[in-house]
Amino acid sequence: MTLALYRYQLPFTQPLTFHGKVEVAREGLLVRINDGWGEIAPLPGFSKENLQQAEAEALATLAALAAGETPNPVLPSVQFGLDCARRTWPEQRNPLPEPYPLIQGSPQELLRNWKEWLHRTPGKAKLKVARYPMRDELALIRLLCDRLPSLKLVLDANQGWTREEAWTFCGHLDPNRIEYLEDPCADFADIAFVANRTGMPVALDELLAQGKPWEPIPQLRALVLKPTLLGSLANCEALIARARELRLKVIISSCFESDLGLNQLFHLAGEWAPEQAPGLDTRRWMAGNLLGEDGKPDLSRLEQLYYRD
């Protein structure tokens, strides 16, 4: 049995902010089990674990496998990476809907340069909110809606508002122009209150990864699944079964994984939610790749941490 673990670092094309912390590069691990590969890359500010904790558990897991044991990792990113490395990947037969773009940057910067990027925006785009002054974010949304009458926006607040702030924000928007608003608040009771009072369609994302309770409400449209945060593929599949039971959309979404992880998420989206455009537009924020021309990880771009053949 071949077992290996590697560390990688990929610079971002520009500094990105994750829950208030500025990052200039993406760091993570690639795990190999025989000919299979997986990515272990906790997202700073969002994952329960940090990279050092994930690395320690991944090394312990590989050592246990080498000793013939059956390890049970508990960290979500490690569970996901190991499941991918041990998975048999079926052939992707049908094309997925085109991933929709993620619009990044301050509202003031985007408002200044809207002519440079607005004409490239298709019928659906995603915009992060609850990061800048509310009036600036609302001004940007109004511009987008005015200039592109057919545009539907996915808004992602990353639990950034109180109930009152979310209620105020949603009160300034036409719910018909918003496909859904992801996680406006940190607690489901507050999300349900705001959705009920404003008619705003909502989706759940981080709340799922945090394991917080939720229930179906009329305004709930989708479950956004980030496997790096959710952990095992079995955990993801249980949420997909629940979504189908409730007739909710399932969106497979990335956590700024490398090209290896994004390719695997693309295939998972094709199996789990082939009718929905996945949220995988993070690749364009990476200034490099880990895969070579043969589609396999280029070991010269990785730092070896463990190897056993």
C-alpha cells in the first residue's frame, strides 16, 4: 500500500479576507492512498480545525493505516480528503451547468470599475455581503439590478448580521431579484424571522457545517454543501437526501481548494446535483496549480511530509 502526505502553498491573485483575516495564499495538504488522491485544506475562519491540527491527524491516520488498523479521523477536512483518496470516481458523462461567477472586492472599487466586469456577468452571480458598510453594498446591488434586468443574485452574508441588521438589509431589496441569501445570521431562529418578515429567499451553508439545528420554512430554497467543512462524503449524502425529501436545491460549493480539490468537487456535483450550477468559481483567485499536464499532482510543487510504499 502506498501512503503519502504532502503540503502545498498557492498564492492568491490578490489578498482575500476570510472572516476578517487577510490571507495572501492558500495552504493545504494532499493525501495519497495507492493511486487515489484527496485534499485536506481547512479554510481559515470557517473550518473547526486549523492546518496544523489537520496535518497531525492526517499523519496519525496514515500511520494507523500502515499498521493495518482502521482509523476514524474526526476533523472534517481530514475526513473529506481521505474519503476522496479512497473513492472510485465514476466517469463524468454529462456537462454541468456553467459555474456562476463570484464577485469579489469592495463595493466602492466595484462601483468605480463596473464597466470592466459587468458586461461579462451572466444571468446569475454571487456576491459577498455583510463585509462593508450596508449602504455601499446596497448601492452595488442596485447598480447590478438596474444594469442587468435579467440578473439573479446569490448573496452570501457568512452569518455576518444580527437579526435587526439582516431585517434592515433585506427591507431594501426586491426578493424577486435575489435567488437566495445564504446565512444572513448565525442562528436559524433569526434567519427564519427575517425570511418570514421580508419574504427573502434564503439558503443554509455555514450553519450546516456547524451542526446547528434547522427546519424547513417556506422561504428556504437551498442547502449549500461545502464538503471540506462538512467532512465525510456520507455526511454530505445524508444532507442531500434530506434536501431531496424537502424539494430543496443542492449546491456543491468550494472552499478555495486547489485544482485537485476543485476537480473532485466538480465530479461530486455531477453525481449529487447535476441540474444545479455548482459554486466553484474560486479557481480564478489562485495564482497557480498543483496538477501537471497528465492530470496528476506534480510532486515538484509539493513538500513531502510522509511516504510509505
